[in-house]
Amino acid sequence: MGELDSPMSVSTGGKGHVVGMLETIKGPLDVKRLDAGDLPELAAEIRELLVSTSSRVGGHLGPNLGVVELTIALHRVFDSPRDPILWDTGHQAYVHKMLTGRSGDFATLRQEGGLSGYPSHAESDHDFIENSHASTALSYADGLAKAVRLRGDDRTVVAVIGDGALTGGMAWEALNNIAGRKDLPLVIVVNDNGRSYSPTIGGLASHLSKLRVTQNYEQALEFIKSRVGGVPLIYDTLHGIKKGLKDILSPQVMFEDLGLKYVGPIDGHDEGVMEAALRKARAFGGPVIVHVVTKKGMGYVPAENHDEDCFHSPQPFDVATGEERPKPHSWTNVFSEEMVRIGAARPDVVAITAAMLHPTGLAAFAEAYPDRIYDVGIAEQHALTSAAGLAFGGLHPVVAVYATFLNRAFDQLLMDVALHRLPVTVVLDRAGVTGDDGASHNGMWDLSILQVVPGLSIAVPRDATRLTELLAEAVEISDGPTVVRFPKGPVVKEFEAVGKLGEMDLLRHGEGTDVLLVAAGPMAEPCMDAAALLEAQGIAVTVVDPRWVKPLDQALVLAAAAHRLVAVVEDSGRVGGVGDAVARLLRDGDVDVPVRTYGIPQRFLAHAKRGKILAESGLTGQDLARQITEVVARISADLPAVSQPR
């Protein structure tokens, strides 16, 4: 199947809904019934729906454009959900959703109450794992294939993993366990597009690229086709001439030396070739790697020509031009600009990214200081321990990751960085509620899990100015690790301090001692709104921004002792977060003032806009004012009022 005409060639209905063959697909059986000659039309309709929907709601466009033919072939060869198809990371499962009966709902993608941007078992039995952290599918597949074998089921487990995800160590731990298990009914499809978010980095990427670009590979393809009448490079063909091919395509030996049968490289946009290869792999009965070469953004010219990331995850855009809608200045932009400034002033500052140079805002730093940036691939654990090594060498590393992905490197931060009191700064983008990407991407866990790390300092800026200030302070700390966290999206309204309380910023000085409101970072705005509403009801409120939520300022103890209620507001999980830290601080200081925490409920959240989730969690100014009023009323029923007369 070739590329579509520029930029797309299939018409849509009046609501961005594709009219045609795709509407007849209610499940994989309908895909199997199609004639091979119908498949190019189906692929074209799928691409049109991908582009039209993503242009309105954003989402992972480039990866899905690249797996259209691959996904069609998977559903024609295997019997989902009986044969589980596991998508590593899962952001490339949009086509899978369409072919399993969800194309009619695809317009609701990433919208509240609509389809998730990742596989979701609540949506369909065809989605086995709700997976959107990379490099995990092979471990799921290993265990599932072992269970299938042990139970004597006649099923095949399929895992689809990208070359980017193969840079993660967990994938190789799984391969090590799969290798040598000749009885596992497992097909591993390596989708090799040379990119994760951006071009894939590392030795494995170099190894695979030799297969992709060598002229010897092209010559070998022609040789095989001429000798076997166009039969694709499948296992039995490879086996028959293995000795000669090993000399030509030597990188395949890497997989075969692991004890894994290898098929490929296969043209991932030739559906017929893909089908034949997958059928042979399935028939083998043991673990087989099918190496598929695809093009990210395939079929939509603006994505194909997008140098940064092939429209990996664009904001809404114009279909005709590919131009994204103007973006407001974001927290990530502020961090990016400040890192360049710090880099100019501090030659010892280096930066580390885990395959997310552009998404985390480090591209400008990389351009300015190309010798001081390290892309380690999708390997957050390695990133942290490598940062420890850089710090041992006299440098100050800044590791920029999405907050949700820090979960994977907790042990390294604890035992490799903090234990040695090393000056490493971790910058957590998309902390708190991210919204559209759903449960796995909400960065709501960091303030809970990081409170237990000895010697770690955590900064939570409330606005862009405070982000620049706190990042500069963090890289000046030389006797232990630091974390700076900020949310996804545009920067928020700024609030200047009216004074200081210790090292904390005093944002509002109440005319009494009813409530001390502790606003963690970007929750300053709803806290200030709540304070105004409470003051209107005769409840005096003082608002402070701690700036550093670990360790907390001791001035908070004396301030709390002078109030009837301490209320802590944070955009993170309530369990073990800032509120719990404040309560512990007051207990240790023998202060018995009641503490109430208002934060994110400790559960996996469905996808919705950040503002909607915060509102549903009671974190608007009006909701906070109502809740705090009720608490003050209960306290007043038991204690005499201590507010100043109004």
C-alpha cells in the first residue's frame, strides 16, 4: 500500500466522520472477511479518520498513521480477543480500536466519557492491558504466554513493541526470560520506525538502523524475491538460506543469539507481506520476533515531513496545512528558557532526557549546549543513576521527565542519588492532573512517594516567576537532590507575595486567626479565590505559599498555632502528600490545631480536562470556601470564636 496523495485523499462526512468501508467493521471478523483488494481503501479511510479526529482533539497521530497496515494484518491473522494483542505503551492502538468495533465512537477520543487515548479494558475485551508506560508489554506477554502454555490453551499471545521502547531495560529483562523458552506461543512484533518521540537513541537503534538502511539489505530482498517468487522474508525462507543471509544481515544475529527466531526486516506498509510473515510466525509455535519497518506519520504529508517528532502528539491543527493552533506560553516553555539561562551561567550544569527532548523543553538547551545534553532513551532508571555518576564527577545534572514516569525511577532516586546526598535536580513536567491522557499519565503520585526520601528538597512553584526562582535555587543546592514540579498547560495567574513568613511567601494576611490556608504551588489561585469568599462570610483567612514543600519551613508551626484551622490545598494525591507532611510537622511541634487536606482522591482517574477533574475533586475556589466554612462551623460549635471583631 503506497502513500496517499498530499495531504490526504479521502473525503469525510459532515461531522468529520468517514463514510465508507470502515463503517462496516464491527469487529475483527469483518476485517478477515474483506478481500485483499479492499484493504488499501480501508487503510485510506482509517488514515482519514485518524487525521480528521486528531485535528480536532489532538492525540497521538504520527504513531498510529505508521501502524495502519500492521494493525490490519494483525487482526486478519490473529483472533482477538482470544489471541491477546498487547500494545506496548499503547499510544499506537487507535487503529486497533477502530477495527474492534469502536470506529463509530472515534470522534469522542480523549473526551470526557469518550474513548481513551490508550487501550482500556473498560472499553473493550480486545484491550488486555491499560498500558501507557513504555517497555512493559514483553513482560506482560511473557507471563500471559506462560499461563496459556500451562493451561493447555490453543492461543497465541502477540506483543507489539516499538524500537524506542526497546531502549528500556525492562524490555530486555523480559527478552532474557523469554529466550530459550521454545514452548511459549508468543509472537513479538518489533515496530521499527527509528523514533520514539524523536529519533531513537542508543546502540540498539544503531544496530537496527543497519538493517534499515544498508544497501546489502535491499540487494538481499531482491535476491530472495527472485529465488522464491516474491515470498516474503519469513522464517522458513530465512532458515533455508540462513548461512548466507547472516553474512549480509548480520544485525539479526543479535536476536538469534538470544535464542529467539527472527523474521525480517518486513515492509510494514505492505499488508500482504505482513500477513504472510505473521502467519508463518504464528505457525512456528514458539517465540518469534517479527521485525517490521514502518514510517511514522505515513500517509499524511505534514506528519511525514515534521522533523521534530512526525506529529507524535500534536495539539489540534489545520488538516490542509498541518499547522497547529497557537499555543499559549506554557510551564514547559518557562522551564526551557530558564534552563538556557542557567546553562550560560553554570558550565557545570548538564541535562538528561529519557527520549523526550522536545516534550520536556530541553531542545533549546541541547541546541545551545550540545555537549551537555544526554538522551538515554526510554530508560528513566538509568537516567537517575547516570545522573548520580555525573554528580560524582563534579557536575550538576538536571533530569527532566514527566511526573508519571518518575515512578519508575524511585529506587534510583532513593538509593543511588539521595543516599549519597548528590546534587541532582529532577524536573517534573505534567505534575498533578494532566487530564486528557488518563489514569496512567496523571502525575499525582510524586508528592506522596517522594516524602519518604531523606535529604530530598521539593519545590512547587505557583506561577512562571516562581518557577524561574525555584529552579535557580534548586541547582544551587549542593548537599542533596532537589525536585521541581509543575503542571501541564499554560502558565497561570501570578500572585505577588505581600510579605514573608519565614522563607514562605505570604499571599494574603487575614484580619484574624480563623484559617491558615496553605496553597501548594499552582493551587494558589483557587486558594486566593476561596479566601475572598470566606472573608465575605466573616471568616479571616491567611494564605501562604510554602514554595518548598519538603522540608517544610518551621515558621509554619508558629503560624499554625495561632489559628483555629489549617487547610492544605494541593493538586496531588491526598495520601502522603503535602497535607500529611504539614500534619506531621505540627504533631512533631506539639501543635494540636486541626488540619484538613484538600487534594486529588487516591484513585485512578478517568480522562477529562484538568479543570474538570480539579472541579470534581472540590478544588475550585467556591468548593474550597464551602468545605472550609463547614469545618469552621463545626469547630465553632465546640470552641469559642477567636476571630478579631469585624
